[in-house]
Amino acid sequence: MNSNILPASTDIDLPRLRAARSALDLQILALKRVLRVRWEHPMHDEQRALLRCKHAATELCILRAGLRGRWHLADHDRCVEVCARLAPGFQRAAEAAA
């Protein structure tokens, strides 16, 4: 395992990351609840929304694994790309980190 998936200076706000993942989990459950009932109209919008939520949840898992120095996917380049893209959005505020 490579422990330098994220730069050493990366200071991630873990409670905010966990909250984002929890919010996605709730959205996924709500969408699944809608999709499990009898379909009275086309459900393609709900299906696409579910896939977007699952994709976002996977990316948050990739970031969390990267913080632990682990790979979430076999495609390590993809893990590095996702971590580099998401990490700045979850960095702690400068005054909170000081």
C-alpha cells in the first residue's frame, strides 16, 4: 500500500466528510424507496439520480480510503484523481486548523 495517496499537507475535515456521506446514504435510501413501489410513471429521472448518488458515495469512499493510505479501487490512477479533485472541498478552514 502506498501511504502518500494524498499530500502530507492535506488537512481534511472528517466530520464534514462523514456528514456528506451520511446525507448521500439518506438520499440513496429515499430513492430506493421510491423505486421499489409500483411504477405509475416513467422512473428514469429517479434511476439516474440514484446512480449519481451512488457514484458520489463511491467517490467519498475513495477519498476516505486515500486518507488511510489505502486504495478503494483497483484502478489506482482513478483513486489518485478522485482524491486530488475532492480533497480541496473537504479541507478544514485555515482558522480552525490553526
